Amino acid sequence: MTRPAAISAPAGSPPAHRDANVLRWLGALTLSLLGDNVYFLALSWAAIHVGGPAEAGLVLAAGSLPRVVLMLGGGVLADRLGPRRVMIGSDLTRCAVILAMAGTLAVSTPGVWLLVLLGLVFGAVDALFLPSVGALPPRITGPDQLARVQGLRGLATRAATIGGSPLGGLALALGGPASAFAVAGAMFAVSVPLLIALKVAPLPRADGEDAGARGTPWQDLADGLRHIRRDRVLAPLVLVIAIGDLGFAGPLNIGLTLLADEHGWGAAGLGWIVGGFGLGAAVASLLLAAHGGVPRAGLVQQGCLALGAVAIGALAFAPSLGVAVGVGVTIGLTAGLSGALCAALLQTAADPAYLGRVTSVAALSSLGLAPLTYPLSGAAIAAWGTQPVFTVSAAFVALGALVGLGTRSLRCAELPGPRAGAAEAAPSRPAGD
């Protein structure tokens, strides 16, 4: 199929880490992620003190349903309105809702139902926000910078995870949930001016689409799914992402806790393994952010996925905590590289007019399908132990790698390499959205 011309910045765009436009996006994203982390900490604290463990579980689970139901619609909205507009609207909505909750908590004690409602609203807004995050990078920088942008995004995610918990904890200690919600709302509010200041390429239309020919949202969604199915890179890549997520999700969430308990490593041991995973992922993000170019990106992505499968299987057989931490670093490194290259390949292969919908389908596997493995993994480990379950999970990840390696179009997929002698100042971009 014929793709329209790329919509991103012209030749001469600077490296992403020196591009003021990319750095504004990165700052806005980091603030939003910080707000997310503080919000979830405040929500869980408030839920436990208003109700109890069971009620807290209900409150925290409330946001999952709208994410699953509305994620594909968020992709349609990003392609219709433009991802920057959707991100701005999402952050403004979250800011208003969370500040309203902070005010409510400051003067009264709400019921669990109000916290459940907050979780539902936040989950719905997240479903709109996440596809736009993936659709925006190709419209603010050149295609040769997408791998580097994914590395920067990974660093922002790690920084927000590391900084969000102590920031939320400090706010809780000083003023309780009301104070923590206010801090989260402030994070979302500060991100908005940075998003407004972005220079964004114009919103593209699908090949052959007239200005007044846009169909219904359902037709847009169906067009997006057809676009994925017909593309020789996107179709296998989305399948690989879904299979890999099913394999990674159980072991790297509930499985790690049960593994640490089974080996007697305790909470401290669990913390060391999770820290090793985070370190490996941070190194992967730093490598991509600093280097940018990845020759034979499709082959490298599948190779990292295959190595990650071996590491997941090995984790359950680690003879000591030190070995388990080292394996955790390997998993973080390979999963970080694989995930970032997946995102860059998606953004490069997709028709620009379908980026929001393509991103939403890929994200749905992580946020919709993968969590379904949590109770299954827990029950299986309780019945058979960690080693058989981690082995089966590793086999799933390996299957994803085999699908990718067996598909020539994906195996041979390339990312545009960084251009030598790129200008130090970003060129002007037409305002979009």
C-alpha cells in the first residue's frame, strides 16, 4: 500500500536530546508521569483509610475497566483531533478532577464510592491520553530521531517512578491525601504550558481522504484495524507485542513476589531484584538516548526479545539472590531495548494518519490482555511452583520472538539512521492540531 509522505521534521532537525521542541514534550510527559505516581499513591492511601484492604483493591481496580473499554476510542480521538490537543485536554481534566478531590478531602471524609468514581474517571482519561503519547513523537521530530526519543521517554518513565514515590510520601506525611492529591494536580497543571508551546506538524489525513469525507468513529476504528492487518510490518509487530506481553506480565508482576517468598529472600530481596530490573531498563533507555541509531532494528528487537525469554526462564532457577539480581538486570536491559524499538518501529511503519489507532491497539495488549494473566500466574505458582510457570512464560516470550524472526518484513525492518552534521537549532515547524 502507498503511504503519504512523512509528517515529521525536515532534514536538519537536531538530535532529540538537543531539540528544544522534544525537550518540552519530554518535560510535559515527565510531569504527567510524576502526577500519575503521586496520584496512585494518594489514592491507595485514601482508600485504605476510608475503607480497608478489600475496598482499596476495588478502588485501585476501578481504573482498569475504562482503560480497556476506551483505549481504542482514544486512538481514534488522537487521529481525529491531534495528539497534542488530546494530551492537553487529558491533563487539564485530570488536574481539575484531582484538585476537586483534594478540596473534598480537606473538608470531609468521602465514601469509598467517591474514590471508585475518581478511579473510573482517571482510567477513562488515561485511555485517551496513552495513545496520544505514542502518536506525538513523529510529529515533533525527524524520523531518524524516533529511537532516541524512545530512549528519552524510558528515562523519563524511570525518573518519574523513582521521584514520584518519595514526593507522594512527603506530601502524605505533611498533609495527608488531600495534600498529595493537590501535588498530583499541580504536576498535571504545569505540564499544560509545555504542551501548548510544542511546535507540531499538521494533522495528516489517510491516503485518499478528503477534508469532508471522514466517516464515523466506528468507521475510523475499522479503518485503523484494516491498516494494521494489511501492513507487512505492523501486523506481525502488533502480534509479537501481544504475545510478548502475555509472557512478561505474570512473572514480572505477581511472579517476582512469589519467587522471593519461595526462596526466602523476603521483601528486601524482592526490592533488589526489582531494582536490578529498573537498572537494566534505565541502561537500555540511556543507550538509545545517547546513540540513537540502531542498524537492523527489527532483527535487534527480536534478538532482545529472545534473550529476554531465556532470562525469564533462568530467573526461577537462580541459585542465589545475587544471581537473581543479575538476571533481573538482563531482563530489564533486553525488555527495555525490545520495548523501545517496538515503539519506534510502530511509529516509523504506520501511516501518519493512523498513528493514534496503531498505538492504541498496541497499548491494549499491555493494559487489557496482559493483566488477565496475573490471577492465572498466581494460581499456577500456588499449584506447581515458580519454575514451571516461569518456564511456560519464557516459552510465550520466545514464541513472540520466533514469530518476529520468522517474518522477513519485520526481521528486516529498519529505522532511519541519525544524520551526520545535523543542525544545532531546531527548524521551524508548522503549528498543528
